Amino acid sequence: MARTSEATGARWPELDLNARIWVVPGSRMKGGRQHRVPLCSTAIALVEGLPREAGSPYVFPGARRGRPLSQMALAMVLRRMGHACTVHGFRSAFRDWASEVAHAPREVAEACLAHAIGSEVEAAYARGDLLDRRRDLMDRWGAFLRA
């Protein structure tokens, strides 16, 4: 449930496919904090099927050598496919599904989206990142998308 810039800027060294995790450095996160992303089997299969462009660290290399895929490229794919939604709309759709279909706890769904939760005081006590619970939810989301 990464933001567009986080996904398009993904680099191969950030991925550990054996551990089924993608670690996005804080320098590329909206909130400036590192974010561990549990990868569902659907995401793993997609990434494993991607070719690697020689000399490029990017999982999704762009048309311009040495650059990641542009953010506009995703919007254009949706437009060409005839979908009347935005890339951000997928994040919103996930949030609705997590609440209404999966009945996921708010803090787990929000953590999947890398949203800050609660007040500064609450955040000070919430030091974990709910990785195992997020992994379960993302596996369920992947199965939902495949259905």
C-alpha cells in the first residue's frame, strides 16, 4: 500500500524476497521514518518475474536511463486501461476493504498505509510496527485481488 513515489523509487537492495519484506528508507518516506513493508505472495511473484535492467538499482526503471519509472507512468497505465481511478484511489480502496471486509483493527490498517497513529503521546508508547499482523492483512488483500 505504498505511495506512488515510494513504489516507483523501489531499489533492489531494499527487497529481501526470502524474508518477504521491503524496507523503504526514511529518506524516501513521507514521514521521514523507515518503513518495513511485508510482501504478500502476489507481490513476491510479481517482483520475481521482473527483468533486471543492467546498471539500474531500480525495481521499476524508467525510460530515462538511471531514473526510476515516473509517477505519471502509473496514472497513464490506468487511463489506457480505461479505469477512472487514481493511483491514490487504490490506497483508499484498501483502507475501505480493510475496515469493511477484513475487519482489520484500525492501527493495523493505518500501519499498512504508513500513517501516523494517534497523538504524540500515543505514538511514543506504540514502538512496534505490527509487522506480523500487517503481513497477514496484506496476504488477505493479495488473495482478495486475485479472486
